[in-house]
Amino acid sequence: MEMTRQAIELLRSALAAAPPELVQAGDAARMVAAFAEVERVGAAGKALYARRVEATAAYQNTGHRNAASWLADLSGESVGHAMAVLETTRRLETTPAVLDAFARGEISAAQAKEVAGAGVQDPSTADELLRSARTESFRDLRARAARAKRHARGEEEEQAREARAHAGRYFRSWEPEEGGVRFEAWLTKRDGARVLTSVEAEAKRVFREARTEGVHEPHERYRADALVHLCKGGRPGPGARVLVRVDAGALTRGNVQRGEVCEIAGVGPVPVATARELMGDAVFNVLVFDGIDVTCVTSTKRTIPASLRVALMERDPVCVVPGCTAAHQLEIDHWQQDYNKDGPTRLSNLARLCKPHHDLHSYRGWHLEGGPGQWRWIGPGGKAPPGSTVVGPEDPGFSSSEPTEITSRTA
């Protein structure tokens, strides 16, 4: 206990001795990386010792009715969040390797939750997901965990989940203290995808109009305007199409095996029966992957063919820059060889970037390396020295004379 107290005081002293406004950009980035590691270790310590308090019922000495209530009061968070922390820690007890990585601060609480959640349903996936947590983005880890859980559930349970969602569907509204009206809804994934895609397509139009008028607002506000416009009788543009990805083998036999997918892009796994039903729906593009090499789709023109655009959207659902989760208003970039330098318009030479990262590539010397599955975002100074702590820009205005590199690995 005394060592922990001393460590806390050292951290406080370090922060006081180096006010952020006086620290160089490169040093500030390294401090963020260091404190992120401290945060992971701290979250692990809190969770593991809180689980001990729960197991021994020591919280009763404080007058709380349960461990979650005690933890919420102590850490200043909601009871729901505290319950999730304790539940994740209980699940980790069944996966020793993941528990050890969490205790060492090698993975975050959020990563541990994803790995443990899937590991409980299929323990054989724990090691693979742990490797993913150490090398891939959180978005990729969550997708892998969702697929592992979907495979463990099986086709009947997946259909039962959708049936429960349909039976329990609702749309609620209430007036918050701040004014206005708030909504909450629960739909099946198929119906939810229809709503989300229609709103997104209309939000793109709203975004373009706003930019023309010089208005700059968060994307969520454009989505709110889009929802109102659709309810007033507007129709979403031709972009309102939903992508469904399914492996040919799963589609043929009627169930998903390990390594296969059947999911709605941006929504998640769905039953194979749902994918079959959607094949005749004009709103859905069902992409069946049966070994056809989409990289053979090419063009000598800058215009992206429709078939190539669909393949690109499926491959790059968010900005490909490692760590970036932007999924809206993405721009297509000839990342390997620029079109103006005779770069071909084929899948292997294309990538989707958010506008800030696209601008950094076009005007400030940043570039992509590695390709799909191993993207690296390289600064103007080239690669970082081996063994150095490496970070990238959180905002497009970041600048440093030091070389930077961000790396991502996906399957």
C-alpha cells in the first residue's frame, strides 16, 4: 500500500513539474503515452481490488448495499459503469492469460471487456483476441470479438436475438431538463440499418449544403437535421444503400463457421437467413465473398467504377489511418501512386481517408505505407527510430520536427 501511495505522489510531482503549456509537442505526446500506461495499470488495480472487496463483502462495512454502489461512490462514476467493471473482472477469472495481461497494464479495461466477453462464450478465442488487443485498433478488436461471439452463439441463437429485438421493439421520447425532445429506440439490425443508412445518406446532403454556406458543425448535428428532413417528407439520395457482407459458404449451408462472416456493415452480425431475405431488397447490397479477386477491377479513368467503389467501402468502413475512427464524409485517395503521376484506379491503389488526413497527405507530406491490414501513417520526416515511443497527430494541426509513425495490423 505504501508503494502505491509513493507512486501516486511521484506522478503528482511529475505533472506539477512539467505544466503542459510549457512542454514541447513531441514531449507532450510521450507524456500522453506514459499516462495512458498509468491509466491502464490504475484501471486494472481498481478493478482487481474491487473484485476482492466484492468477494469478501467488505463493502458492507461502509453501509453500501452492494459492491457496485460502493465502487461508484468511491470512484465518482455511475453504478452501471461500476457493475460493468465488476462483471468484466469476474469474466477475466476464467481466462488467466487475459487477466494477467490486464493486471500488467498491457491492455485497457475496454479491451479486456471485449476479450473476456467473447472468451466466456468461446474460451478457444481468448488467445487470438488477446493478440488482437495488443496489435490492432480497438475498432478491429471489437469487430473480431463480435464475430467470435456470433460464431459461438450459432444460427438459432442469432435468429432468436433478432426475434427478441423485434418483439421488444420500441420508440420512446421524453423532455429533458435542458429542453427540447430526446428519443430512444430499439429495432432489429435489419430495420436499424435501414434507418441509419437513410439518415447518413441525407446527412451527406445536409453536410454539403452547410459547407457551401460556410457552416461547420459536428456530424451528429447534420444527422439530426437529416432525420427531421426525412420525417418532413424528404427522400434520401441514391447513397442510401446498406452493405451486407456474407461468405459464400455460409450463405450456401445456412450457418457461419469460424473465419466466416455474415454481417451488416456498421451494424454487426446477422443471421444467414436475414442475408438471404435481403438479397431481393433494393435497399441492400449483399456482397457475397466466394474467392473472386476484386483487385482485378481497374480503370484508366479517375472516376471510381461502381463495383470498385462498393468493394472499397466494404474494405475501408472508416478512415484507414491507424487510430482514426472517422466514418463519415470519407474521401477516396490514390495512396500508393498518385493519379496525377499515372497512378492506377484499382483497389490496391485506393484507400478511404477522412478529410483532415486526406489534406495532410495532399498538402503536408504525410503518406500511407503497408497497405490493407498493415497500414502505417508516416510523417514528413520518415520512419521513427527503432524502439522509440511513437505517436501520431490527434488533430490535423499537429506538427513536430521529429519523425512519427502509427502502425495498425488487421487480418
